[in-house]
Amino acid sequence: MSKIIFFNLPGHGHVNPTLPIVTELVQLGHHIIYYNSEEFREKIELTGAEFRPYPEPNPTPEKVSELVSSLVNVTVFLFGESKRLLPFLLAELEREQPDLVMYDSITLWGMQAAHLLKFPTISSISTFVQEDVAGIFQWRDYAHLLRHVLLLLPKIMQGRKQLVATYGQDVFPYKDIFPCVGETNIVYTSKEFQPETPFVDESFHFVGPSINTKARVAVDFPWELLENGRSKVYISLGTIHNHDVAFYKTAFATFADHPAQFILSAGPRTNIEALGDIPENFIVRPFVPQLELLPKVDVFITHGGMNSVNEGLYFGVPLVAIPNHLEQTLNARMMEKNGAGIVLGNRPPYGRFRSEELRRAVDELLQNKQYQQEAERLGDSFRAAGGYKTAVQHILSRLEQLQKHEQAVV
């Protein structure tokens, strides 16, 4: 069996899609060595993979999310992390001599280390492929980005110059730095949902969301409190922004007299008692089993993270998306463009909305079943793409090609 090394970064949205894939590969007998920060040890070890931590200090998932919210800030960060981690990664790869290296598409250090040592590569792409996409960027987005670029361009140029000075021009092997592509590229959405772009070629495989309930930590939930015959609305701001007490209080005030029942996943950092009186039509918990709950709800209010959008649409649930930054906004716009939901606050500064807009959006999704039909259409395309099992088949196919090539050389 093969040895595969996986490099990722401390971000739930980047790690979660890989877990079912790694679980399946381990069950098939492959040896997976997975590098990330210590905070992800438990999640990764549950797959059966061998976990190895990056050298400290590592950024927290919250810090990574904050950086990813700005394409310019994240570039500065990734250059800095490559400078810090490349010596370690190069030594690890030299010692382990894996058959294949996998890395997340913004894990610059993983791509660079594998390329410099000429190991076969697969990129794990947990967002849309955004390069050369037309139709979902607006002029306000470009103006917002330009302000950041002008401020940070000297740091970006300096970071690139330092890496080239140390490792040579081969440290940046492609014209486009991001996404960090590989010889094979696995994208966790369907062709139907991916915006059109000439950047995509035959090396890109759209497998749909990577979803496996068995790869998630079990969560208790009071299912008996869900009321039959009543519309249900699920609210979750994901793993990073889920301590937004002001938003939760706004939701209470907006929907306290609404006929639907609301289920709020408030996150572990939210003091539920600090939320004050909870309306009778709300169920509030620190965690909920999202994959089990989504098939039972009619609307999903979300921040627009790719995992949340994918999971909602996978189960045919129309979305109200309130994005916090540009990447989430692009996800939300594609969802809205496909008729599967409504976006609020989709211009810089992102995420601003009025409570009456939120209520109108929820009512529109509950009353107009066309949104649900379009969400179900996208969900069908996700399932047809094959998910993590199809991703595993592409990985196994690549390993088989490499084995045949090695035998031919010998």
C-alpha cells in the first residue's frame, strides 16, 4: 500500500472536506501522514491517519479565518508561513519519501515543498476555482481589494523575493500562485455550481461536497422538541464567527413572533445565558448535528462558508446567506444566481443588513417553493458528482499510474 503525506492549514473549512477521504484511504490500507496544527489532532486521528504537528507557533483557526477574509492579507501570511515551514517540510519529505503528496490549494508551503523535491502531487480545493471567473465579482469588490493591495504590496513583493532568493525561481512553479494546483486537482463542488472559467482543465475533478456523517464527532440533540407541522429554520454562523451575540439577539427580536420554529447553533464560545430571554419558538444549543438536522429544516440562515453552503444545498435546503467577507460573498452570489436562496449584505463592508430584510428573506424562501426546487437541483448535481468516494477513486487512479510508471522505468 502507498504512503501519502497531506499538508493542510488550521482552518475547519479546509480540513473538514478531507476527513472522509482520509478515512476511506486509511480503511483501504494506505498510510496517511497528515500535518496540521495541534488543535486539529483529534479530528485527524479519528480518521486513522498519523497526525503530525507543524512547528510552533501556529495560527489559530480564528486567526486563519480572519486572514482568509482578505485575499491580500492571506497572501502576506502564506508567504511568511512558507518561509517558516519550508525547511521543516523539505526535511520531512526527504526522510519519509512518500508515494504522493496532497495539500490544500492555499497551503503554499505544501505545494512548494513537493514541487522542489519533485514528488507527485494532488491539490485539495475547498473553495470555488476563482481565477479568470467572470460575472460574480463586482466593481465594489475590486475597489475594496485595491485599497488593501496598495497598502500591502511591498510586503508581498518582499516575501516573494525572500523565497526566490532562498530556493530559486522553482519555488513559484506556476504563473498563478493561487490556487496552489497539483498534477491532479480535486474540487469539492459540482461542475454545475462552479462558475465558468478557462482556468479549469482536464486535471480538475469536480467531486461534489465531501460528506460522511461517520467522520463527524457525535452530538446530542433534543429531537423531541422539533414540532411536527411547523416550518423550521436553522441558523448557524459556522465554526469561526459563531460567537456573534449581537446577531443572535437580532434574530430573537426579528423572529420571536414568527410562526416557524428556529434552531440556533450558537457555538462553544457563546455564553447562552448572556443572550437573555430566548423566545419560545427557538431551540438554542452550543452544537447541533448539522448533517442530521438539515434534512428536517426548510430554510438555512448561514454566513456563506463553502462547507455550509455545500451542506445546505446537498440536502435541498434554500439559504439566506449573510457573508462576512469576499470569499463567502462569492459563494453566496453563486447560490443566489442559481436561484437557491437570497444574499444579504453582499457589498463591502460585507454582512450589513436590516432585520426587516432578514425576515422578508426567510418568508420569501418559505412561501416560494421555487427556491427549494433549485436547491434540490444543485443537491442532485452534488450527489451525482460522487463525493468523497469519487475523490478517493481519482487518488487511487493517480497512485496506479505512478506505480505503472515506476515499473516501466525499472
